Amino acid sequence: MSTSLRVVFIFLLLSAITISGCSRKEKKTKKLLKFNSELWINDKNGCNGDRIELKDQLLSLKHNMRGFKPGEIESYLGKADAQELASRGQRYYIYFIEAGPKCGNSKENPLALFVRFSAVGIANEFTIKTL
């Protein structure tokens, strides 16, 4: 195989890989369009009680958000209510599902969504537990 044919082959192979990767991401984001992000974001700290209604839907979509960067997570869930640093450069975004500590009607141990980001900034775990 000549050098120019190799270059063309490698270019076509890399293009195909790039296109297939984009289509996978598009499938993930299409599923997320069904999630009412606006309602979630407007219920800051879970004070209004709207997030608890979205909890099951969010759990069913968590696999579609794996691999997202912080900015992509924020586009669906808004800015985190709290952040926590963990070992080895990992961090957590915390979203209160029930009324959090900054609410007038706060619960003692509110339910919260913890989004764990790896040291390279990739969302790799979504857990719902009490604070």
C-alpha cells in the first residue's frame, strides 16, 4: 500500500470513529431532552419540592449523563447547591432533592443527588442518599 493510500485510509478511519462518537452523544442528549431541566433548576436547594417529583425520571436518565463534563451537567441540572472535594482530585456536585439547609422549611437529613467527577472532570457516578 502506498503512503498516500495509507494517509487516506487513516483519515477515513479517524473520521468514521469521530462521527460514530458524536452520534452516541446525540442519542444520550436526545433522551435527556425529556427531562424537565427548567423545573429542576428553578427549585434551587429543593426548597419548592419540585425536585422530588423528578427524582425517578432523573434516576432513569443517569446513565445518559455518565461521561459528561461539569459544564454539561450544569446545562441539565444547573449550578450545584454544594460541592465537596474528595480524595485523588475527585469532587462531588450536590443537588438537594428535598428542602436543603438553606431553605426556610429545611429537613434534618435531606435527600440529595451526589454527582461524582473523576480527577479528569468526567461524571462517573450518580447517587441519591441523605445528607
